[in-house]
Amino acid sequence: MKNLSESDVKKALPSVDLKAALKSALMGLSDGTSKQPNKTIVELQNDKGDCMFFTGVVESLGCFGVKASPYLVEKSAKGENPVTAYTMLVSSETGLPTVMCDATYLTVARTAETTGLAVDLLLNASSAKKVAVIGSGQAALAHLEVQLRDRKWEKVSVFSPSLAASEEKVEAFKRLGHNALEIASSAEDAVSNADLVMLCTSANSPVVNSAALKVGCLVTSISTDAKDAHEIDPKSLQQMDVYCDYRETVALKAGEMSLAKAEIDWSYDSIVADLPELLSQSATVETKKTRFWRSTGLAIEDIAAAFAIAEA
């Protein structure tokens, strides 16, 4: 069995076509060769934390997989990252484990690449000139790096409340190499006239005023798995075409959707399409409408990513 550390993952990533691996696994949800159950959460006593288990099957890769992601409160109290993540792959032929992979950073990378795939499918790339990023952590950096790799942007705007005060974070964005990158003074300034708005935070309340969004833009959101976590006003879903990574599991994870259902009688039936449907071309995208795409993270993405890294 291969044991892959975070450093192994980071070393291998530049040589891996992660987006292609994710695309193949997601297309398997259309023909049944990929299986994606809902996550399972096990809580510790006395509010000490919990562990989320993400399971799936990608038959094209010949493996089952599970990602375990614990959240330990005591680590947070010590100033340490309370979240870890490990993905184990098991051969569907032999039943034996084949890979154990530290998935902490790989989760960041596969999330950014999955968003990149959604952008490929939902953005009117021929007229897109400005991208805005809300957030300043690893996820924000990874998302912007994918976009700067995949297409040319005339303007890049980044905002988070703590960004301007952190020279280290500002330099990290500047090292991505875009000569028209600006650190905005507010979220509204950042998203003004942006064709693509990527929300890359762990917020549990809106991080941008929906009224500031350009009509016809694409908004992507990652948020977190925490109950009711959301980055955009749930009421704004009524004015948007809504998409997601996988409609069969989104109801348990997307806070803005569950809140919209409760507050304004929004329906999950309103979701226009998910990634498998978009990839199979069974849905039409109206790019003149403002579009909202929600990432919830899928085990088959973790399986495909870990497999690709192990094979590199």
C-alpha cells in the first residue's frame, strides 16, 4: 500500500491533470459507474469534536474509497488546525487497501479544480474580463491559481476583511503573477462588474451583497459542511439560476439552499443542473442570467484525486 504525505501530494500535483481525473469520476455519476452516498458524521462526547466520513466508488479506477475528516476541538484550543483529512483507497478486485493519502491540502486542490470545471461549463468565457475572489486563505489562492492558468483575465480583484493588513497574504496573491491584480477595499468593490465571483470562505453568513453583483455573472461558492453555513443571501437564489456539483447530496450540505427552502419556500427542484448533467450535455445554460453554483465536495472527487496522485 502506498502511503502519501502532504509533501508527496504537493510534489506530485504539478504533473497531474487533476481536472481531467475529476471530470471522469463525475461523468461516472451519469452512467452509474461512480456511486456517491451521503456523508456520515460521528460526534464525540462532550462536544470534543466529530469526524465526517465521505465514501464512494469509482469503478473506472477499480476502487472503493473513504475520506475521514476529523474536527478536534482541543487542537483548535491549542492554536492548531482542528481539521485533518485522510483518503484510503481499496481495490474493488482484491478488497485490499492500495493507497493511504493525506488529503488535507489535496482537498483544497480538488475543490479548486472542481470549481474550475464548473466555470468551464457555466461561464461565457468569450466575454469574461474580470474575476473576483472573496477570501484570502489556501482555498482562495488555489481557486485563483486555477483561473489564471485556465484563461486570460483583464482584471483580478481580491477581498477579505483581513487581507490588506497581512503583507504575507498579499504577497501570496501577487506571486500568482497577474499584472492587473488589485486588493479591493470592500467585497462590493471587488465584485463590481465582475463576470466571475468566487466565494472561498468558511462563513456562515453572506460575505457579499447580492445587489452588487453584475447581472449575468457566475457566482461560485464552497462554504463548509457546517449546518446552515452559507456565503450568499439565501433569498437571492430566487433571482438566480442555481447549479450544484451533485443534486442527490446537495440538500444535506448547502446551507443557503436549506435556508431558502425554509424562508422563501425555495425548492431543490429549482436547481437547473448538476455537474454530471452538464457534462453529459443534458442541460442548457442561460449565460444572460446570473448563475450560482454550489460546491459541496464529493467522495468520488477525493478518490479520483488520491488515485491520480498515487499514479503520478
